[in-house]
Amino acid sequence: MAELGCRKPSDCTISRLLSVVESELRAGRDKGDPTEKQLQVVLEDATLWQRFREVTNEMIVTKNGRRMFPVLKISVSGLDPNAMYSFLLDFVPTDGHRWKYINGEWVPAGKPETPNHSCVYIHPDSPNFGAHWMKAAISFSKVKLTNKLNGNGQIMLNSLHKYEPQVHIVRVGGPHRMVMNCSFPETQFIAVTAYQNEEITALKIKYNPFAKAFLDAKEKNHSKDAPETVSEGQHMTYSHCKILSAIVTEDLFVAFFSSPKLTYWRAPAIIFRYSQDMTPGLSHPLHTLICSQCHTQREVPALDP
């Protein structure tokens, strides 16, 4: 077996490497406080979170895990720039209810299920210098919510229960100690396996870049594949169909997303049909959304990244 060659680095190499470390520490040092007395955590995109909260936010949970939207992001100041910290995230129930969506609103529907095993998500940058955490917003974009205990580091939640994300800051590299834990009421949501409220679906489509890309692809494919004219029995020309396409994007698409009569989302090539009183027989192709880390599974497109 060949031996690994080890050489003593030159003074120039050492200086270059140390300068990189120093640059990393310097980036967030101006926001630091070695005493941690001025520690502050701010929720990013608070206005967007509040819009979702006003209509009771929902987050999809699936067997293989689904990412959150909005994405939880925070900004931190007042850490010791030279100390090491880890950032952890968990989700706590907000009440003692199981919830149900009836007649356009969420209402309590009995006692909650037994709490799941405690799941904690460790931010992948952990542990790191306080200067690192303070130099830019901290994003929990990779956390995934699941309804099955699979041991893959995902967060298991009970469907139809309300939760609030909670961030914990732990100082490491010496005697471990909790520095702070914080939560934001704006980020509360009900875990669901499919969106219940059409307003939530509309907001996800409007503000989620991933959902916009999905709709753009849908419109592009429709314009490319649609015939020049519709048969005489369908009573419409192609120009009318293009107008209908816009209507579907803004209204009907949202309505059909939560329709209990929609039963064919899991087909490899999904077909969306207009209602009979519009253009009988005219089909519109939609593409399934495939989890970036599970390319073989086709799931109900919930439009979360």
C-alpha cells in the first residue's frame, strides 16, 4: 500500500492559510460581544411569515421528508466572535389539540396524538466561530419534515398538529452551555399531508421561486404542445384556450390543488383537464415534482422546495 506523503508546509503556505482563518473571523467580528450580553436574534422575512400566519400556515410532511416554505432564516449578533457555537432546531407543539379543516377554517378536533420521539436538527455549519454565524443570515433551508421515523436526521411531526420552530444556540469547545433558545410566533404552522386551505396554496405559488418555476414550465409546455385550433365541437379557438390557461394558473389551478376529487396526481405524466363546461376533452400536461434527493419517487406536488 502506498504511503501518504507528508511535507512540512512552507512559511508562505502557513501565512496564506492563517490569513484565510483571520478573514473568516474578521467578517462578523464587528457584530460581536465577548460577554454575550448584547446577544440578539432576528427573524428574516418576518413580513412574509406573518402573511402566512394570518391564514394559518401549513407545512407538508411526507414519508421521505419535505422542505419548508417559507424557509426559516435568522440573523444573529452579540456572540463572542472567537468562541465556537452550534445552532440547533426543533419543533414544539403549540397547544393540546388535534386540528381539522372544516368549512374553510381550522378547528380543534380532539386530543393530540402521543408526542413523537424528540427530533433535533443540527445546522450543517455547526460547530463554528461566532464570527461565522454573525457574518450573514443563517438559513435552515435543508431541514425536512416527515411523518415517518426513518433515522435520516429529518424532523418527524404528527399530521394535523400545530408546531412552532425553536432555535437553540449552544456554546461548544469548552464546558457546553446553552446560550439562548428563541422562537417566533409568526413561524407557527399545522403539519399536513396535503394543503387544505386554498389561500395557503396560492401564497406558496406566489412567493416560492420553486413553485414559480413549476408554473412557468407548465405554461411553456402548454403553449408548445397545444394545437392551432380546437375542433368545432369544442366551441373554442386556440386563442381562447390561451386565455383559459391564464385563468387556470391564477384560480382553477389553486382550486384543483386542494380538490378532494383530484385522484390522478401520482401518474408519471399528469393530465389536468378543464371542466366540462369549458373545453371538453382538452388536456393540459403537468409534470410531477421529484424530490432532489429521491429521484425515483413521485409525490403529490406540494410546491415546497
